[in-house]
Amino acid sequence: MKEETVKIGQKVVGPGHPCFIIAEIGINHNGDVELAKRLIQVAVEAGCDAVKFQKRTIDLCYSPEVLAAPRESPWGTTTRQQKEGLEFGQDEYEQIDDYCRKLDIPWFASCWDLPSVDFIEQFNPPAFKIASPRMTGEDELLKRHRETGKPLLASTGAQTEADIRHAVDILGRKDLVLMHCILKYPCEPELLNLQMVQTLASWFPEVPVGYSG
């Protein structure tokens, strides 16, 4: 079966094309949009092809018990205060969108819930990322991602073959990139199991496969 490619922004991802490198900013900006801009600048200087953030609706992603639990952080004394302190809203993402356009680097996000997909979609990102924990038991979220019509990058950390095949059945194989992932950060080289990249490619020969770390 013919191997396919996926276009993200102006770059083509897949066999025979240069490695597409995404700088994971996530929530490492610590809730500071100026720090986020510095991380974007560093990614540009390092020659990365895109930057990625994470977006969550706190009350949908965490239980009331977890959010109420004690947790010391720069933002307060509960988990809710810590999680809210790390989340960007409309103003911050407008600044990120404007800054990335000025530096000519695409950006997108891992959306952990349905409202977050709707939120990020307003910025017309070139793609969406699906985090490993959202690949199982989240069929509606997977369907909503596909409804955007954007290319999708999906991580496979902690997923069984059956889990991955089920997710791919929902997402479809067009405009999909699978990303082998080990949920250990940082991960020792001997635990990376990079042979899984070839295994995924053998399961889905028409889907580009990469690595998420």
C-alpha cells in the first residue's frame, strides 16, 4: 500500500521528506506569556518547524477532589490554583498567535477536551495534536478533532495495539501522523523502544510515523 504524506503548514511530513521537528512548549511557560514568547524564539533559533502548546478545560480534565487537594505552588495552595495558573486564555493565545506569525513559525496545541478544541480552532492552526492519554476512551474527542478537517498528530504512549487500531479507525488514515511515545520524561535511551516506530509503520503503511518525547 502506498505510503502517504501529510502537509503541515508549508512543510510535507512523511517518507522521503526532511524530519519535521516540533518544539514542545506545552505548559512549560509557567503561565507567563513573555516566557512563552522566549521559548518560541528559542525554537525558531534552533531551526524547529513548529511549536506546540497544551490546552485544557480544568473542570473537565480533573475531578473536584483532585482540584481541591492541597498543593503548594507559586499560584496558591491547591491543585486548582496550580492548574489555573498554568492555563492561558484568550488574550495570551492571541499574543502567541501574533508572535508566531511575526516569526513565521506554525503553532498548534494538544487539546484535552471538547471545548479546548473549539477554543484552539478559532486560531486556524495548521494541525492538532492528540495526547496519549486522550487516545483511549475519548471517542467523541477523537471525532471532534477529525471534524476540524486539520491534519492530526496522535501519540501512542501506554496504548495497546487494539487501542491504537480503534483510534485510527475513528480518526481515519488520511492526514494522520502517528507518534510513538514513551510516557517517561526524560526517557533513558535504553527504554525508548524505537523499534515501535517500525512496528507502527508496518501496521499502518499509509500513515507517516514519528516520535514524541
